[in-house]
Amino acid sequence: MNYEDYIKMTQCAVYSITFPTDNIIEKLESAEFPKHIEGKFEIVKNLLTGKKVMQLEDGGIYFSIRAEFKQITKQLIACKMIEFKDMSKKVAEQLAKAELYAVLPPSSELYNVFYNPATQILVINNKSKRSNLALSLLVELFGLVGVKSVVVSTEKLGINTKFKQYLDNHTPLFNSLGFDYEATLRRATDDETIYRTCRHLDTDDGLNNARQAMNDGFSVQSLAMRYEDEYGSILRFKLDDRLNIRSMKFADYAETVRLLRSDHAGKAMILQDYIIQQYDILNRIIANTVLEFTQDTKLEDFV
């Protein structure tokens, strides 16, 4: 793992989960996940701090789960199966997978996790099936049933209504969040789905173009948003019609990575400060989006 892996976040998944708060840090520090057919999972020590769990303000915590696995793709299997062309397809596929598993070097991924016990919100910087598996192992570790994944009805969220109100009256879309004046719209028909990007939504031409698209049956796919804190830290991201946060770009990410790769004497402090900054920004964004709609959550078990 590289230093920057501990701060990488271009997308995130948001869940509601209740951990026991009396021994959560001790439990995570000593955690050992059972072996799994999909690979090896472990909560790892931070390269700079030497600890598995970083304590944040207001009882928040940060930790990283490392997944080690063999990257066996369909293409690799198909190529390997040629060596067993005289056998049945089923046997050839089994042999191909077995040989690939034996010879391929392991791959790895790092999933960074933030947890706020006050709101019971967990954020992870990945939405893959493997990261879901990592969370399911975490849930099993604490003997929990599952987590709540926020599911918001279009009627309750009313993101199209919010967007129309902005177009007509410049009504802010969300509290404390800035709008970057760009929206991706879509219109689905029986034959195809058409997408349209509307830019310059701070100008009359841009507003008129978006109004016409909405009148023509388009709806919001995603909105370009921006958050800037009192210290000047900026995060740009896309917020889709289901409140998924994606295409995240922290303004100071590249400079922070450069410092972490250098011989800078204060790398540990730089890393900790950046993680604290991420946690604070995520909390504020989620408070003004996801947490407004938690009544529409449903319990989902990871499988």
C-alpha cells in the first residue's frame, strides 16, 4: 500500500449502522476476519501512525480494510481454457481457474472507512462487491444483523422539484452546499435513454436551455455540487438522484499526495490532518443530504 491509498476517495457509499460504542476501538484493533473464498481481509495498521484505528473528534473513528485476492478475469479464464480444449467446458473452466489461482500474484485494495457514532453513519470509499463483502465481514465481527442503505423515493426527495425551483427562483438546492452550475439530465423512452449536460446554469442562456429540457420531459440524473469549509478546503462532487456521492475531487489532494511521497518530516501529521478534514467535510455534506431523508431507509443484509 502507498501513503495516498489511505486518503483516496473519488466516490463513497453511505450506510447507517449501530456499532456497540463501549469497545469498538478495542474490537477493531484486535479484529481477525475469517478466511473467505474471495480472498483475505484484514484491518491494517496505518503506515504512518502504526495504529489500526484513528480516533477523530466527537467519538468518530477511521480505519482501513485491506483485501488481498487473485484477479481472475473472464478473459484470462477463456485464454487458459484453450489448453484444455479436449475436455468438457465445465471441467476446462474449473482447471483454468485452479491453475490461474496458483500462478497469478495477489492483488490488493484498500477500503477506507469513516464512522460517526453520533449519527450512526458509516462511509466507505468504494462501492464494489468486494468492498460490500468487507463490510459484511465487519458486521459479522460485531454480531450485527446488517446495515441500512439509504433508499429515497423520488417523490420525497423531489430533486427534480428542487432543480426546477432553482431554475425559476434561484432557490438553493441544499443547505450549506454550493451548486457548480452544471446538471446532467436524462430522458428514457422505450427504445433508448438520452442524456443531456446543461452547463452555465448561472447565466440566462444556461437557465433557459435547462428549463426547455425539463419541459421536454428530461429529469435530473446528477448535479455538480461543491462544498467549501471555513478554512478554504474544497470538495467538488456529483450528487445523483438517489443521493449517491460520486466523482469526488478534493482540491488539495494532489498536493497532499506529493507531500506524502516526499521526505517531509511531518508526513504523519499531514496524513492525520487530511483524514480529519475528509471526515469533517463528509459529515457536513451527509448532514445536508442523506440525513434529511433517513425515514426512507430499509435494512439490507450484505451477501
